Amino acid sequence: MREFDVVGHAAEIIRRGGIVAFPTETVYGLGADAFAPLAVARIFEVKNRPYFDPLIVHVASPRDLDHLVTDVPAMAKSLIDRFWPGPLTLVLSKQSEVPDIVTAGLPTVAVRMPKHPMALGLIEKAACPIAAPSANPFGYLSPTTAEHVRDQLGDQVDLILDGGPCQVGVESTILSFSEEMPRLLRPGGVTLEEIERVIGRVEPCSNKEGMPGAPGMLPRHYAPRTPILLDREATVRDSVKHKKIGLLAYREPREAAPFHHVEVLSMKGDPREAAANLFAAIRRLDTMDLDLIVAETVPEEGLGRAIMDRLRRASRRDGYAKDEHVES
Ligand code: TXA
Ligand code: MG
């Protein structure tokens, strides 16, 4: 008997206008045919995502860009050669055929070629580019296992492809080519250092007029239900002595007391391992009925930039502060 081709089945669902959750190397995505506006609209509904927040279009080969973008600048080409397939998203000027619901009416479209074989197989078999945000309710932690998706969106999606835990664990880096100089919109799986080694200096995220770098980069994001405090000062622990506190430790902690539970991102302090464990560790802490999660800060270099970006957003309780460094 032939083995059931689950990826082929998922592709068929996409071709018929359905929505499918699928693994990528960064986080799980919730995908639809990028050229089917009604299917894409269902993604927004299921996620409860505001329509001003555009989606990333996933391709199976750089050749697929012909239908999506008008031009690939030389620097973007070099980055594609070096980092695709992989966790790098490029914002390029779009072809007029790309539906407005995908790009939130912007003249640009965000594109990336994921590395996970199941994601590539799905796009190839569906024979269309796949528009997909992370497969979580808007504002909540991104899923890094099929189980996370099932817990939160299970009955609302047509199928969940299980490709195991995501290896990178934080979302793709987003780089925009809509201005003269390339600009970083979101730190992620490919580090700024790696990018600058290929194309030279990149503009940092801008906070002009209090606008987020990418339309969806809201200050409070990736947030669990339990409050998170960034452990910048040691005093934090004293001020919350009598509460039930969990610790999100970057590396092996010196002492577990006074914490109710400790999650260690990487015993040896390896940023790759820490990124891969980040969202699942916060989720576990979030199920423990804690009063507070204290998160250790990590050095802001390499992947540490993406980790700190997610931790800052997860810890925000309030609205948006203009002077905050966060590349919101
Ligand atoms: O790793 C990832 O990028 C994952 C996997 C599933 O590929 N996807 C992901 O998608 O993180 P999402 O929707 O959670 O985040 C996409 C971000 C949003 O902040 C959105 O505002 C920004 O990309 N974005 C999309 N299109 C854009 C555009 N044309 N210009 C600027 N930002 C854009
Ligand atoms: Mg997301």
C-alpha cells in the first residue's frame, strides 16, 4: 500500500482555498494561497489579526519571485544567494497582482523561502506562493510545535502538518528594500552581523513618528498571560519576595531559590539553543499559574538581538512609548 501523502493532501486543501498550519524552521505558519484573497481573509479572522498587518509570502524557489515582485535589487540578490532557504524575509516592491489583503495595501510585499522540507514540499505541491503569518492568535507567543498550534487554533484550521519542533525558534529577520538603504524591520533568525558581512551597513529599525518598523511590530507582542519582568536589576527579585515567581534563565542559574519554577534556555548559554527553546519555555511557565515571570536578559549580539526583542515585547504591559529603543 502506498503511504498516505499528507503534504500532498495539505497542498490540495490550499489549492481549494483552505488554510493549513505548517512547520517552518523558525515557527509554525498558518498558510493560504497568496493569490486567493478569501482564503487569506480567513487567516486574519482565525488569528484575530488586524488587517493593517501584512503577511509574509512564502516561496519554494527564488524563481517564484517573478510573480510577486517587480525588481530584486543587487543587494537583495546577494542575500538570497547566501541565506535562502532560511530565516530571512525581504520586503520588495510588489507586482500589482498580489492581493491588497496580503500586503495591507502597501506597495511592497514581504517574501521568504523557508528551509523546512515540509514547508518547501507544501509550496511546491500547492503550486502557488503561500501567504502565512505565525500560527498563533494575534499578540500571543508564536508556536514552535504542532501541539502549540493545536492547543490554540486546533478546531479553526483545516489541517495541521506536524514537522516536529522548529529548529531556529524565533521568526525570520525582516529586511526592507523600500528605501535607498536596506533597513532592518525585525531582528530574527539570521543575525545582523551575518547580513552586514554580505551587504555592508544596514539601517536600524526606525521609530519615526512612533510608527512600528514593520506594520505588525507592535510594542506589546508575543505576550503570555502571566506578567513578565525583565531582570535588568537584581532588586527585582527582592521587591516581589512573597509571590509565586518563575524564572526564565538564559543559562544554568546559580541558585533556584526563591523561584517556584526555573526554565533554563541553554545550560551553556548558547544563543542558538536559547532561541530554539524560547517560546516553548515561556509557554510552560505560562501554564503554572505564576504571579510573575522574571526573564534574564541576554547579551544583545547575534541571535541575542532577536531574543531580547521578543522578551521586551512580551514584557510590555502598556501601550507604545516613543522613546523606547525597541524596534517596534
Ligand atoms: O519566521 C517567520 O517570518 C514566520 C514564519 C511562519 O515564516 N512568519 C511570521 O509572520 O513571523 P508574522 O505575520 O507573524 O510576522 C510578519 C511580520 C509582521 O510584523 C508584518 O507587519 C511584517 O512582517 N510585514 C509583512 N509584510 C510587510 C511589508 N510589506 N512591509 C513591512 N513589513 C511587513
Ligand atoms: Mg507573528
